[in-house]
Amino acid sequence: MNARRTIVGAAAAASLAVAGLGVVALAGPASAKGVEVRTAGTCPGSGAWKLKAKAEDRAIELEYELDTNRVGQHWRVNLSDNGVVVGSGTFVTTAPSGSFEVRRVVANRSGTDRFAATATNTATGATCRGALTFAG
């Protein structure tokens, strides 16, 4: 899996950018609005995925996107938080980009949240997996 991770604190990133220092990996308390963690990767022969967790009013907004550049593919998706399923269903890649996005708002449990996403193409069995850790 080819994955890239970014942690951004909105206010800190803006102040660093103004200072000309660029954006660095930062994390604040999970209750601070705007704190988010992102990761992305590729699926073997079938596209790319993105997973994002963002603090949202004492909860966490979880977003998963899969882009295969092929319209009409059916994917079975499971999202979990520390092993507990927080979202699942079958989604279809749509025009114009051949992608879909799943969004869920989940409780911000005490401690660190480890989110995982698994998407399986119902026709081919191709599987995309991603995970991220959200300290809260």
C-alpha cells in the first residue's frame, strides 16, 4: 500500500504559511474545531482512496473517497472505529470521475480513535484498505 499522511491544525497552518515556513505536521486537542488527519493510498490495479477524520463539535466527521476512473462499479464499504463498525453499505462509482464518497459523523470516544476503511469491488473482489489514527 502506498500511503501518505497529513495532520493539519487550521490556525497553526495558516500562521506558518504567513510566516513563509510552510505547513508541518501538527495536532491539537480533538475537541478543537478544524483539527483533521488525512491519509491516502492506491488500490492494487483499481484506483486510489482517501480517508479523512476531522473534529466536529465533540464528534468526528469521517470521510472515505474511492476513485477508480470507471463509472458503474459496485463497492462494498466498511468503516470502523477501534474495531466497531460505524458505517457500511454498497456504493457505486458515478460520473464524471468514476468515484464515490462516504461521510459519517461518529462519537469522539475517549482516547485515540483508529479508523479503518475497507472497500471491496463486488464484481472482481479487488480490495482497497486504509487506516488512520486520530488522537482525541
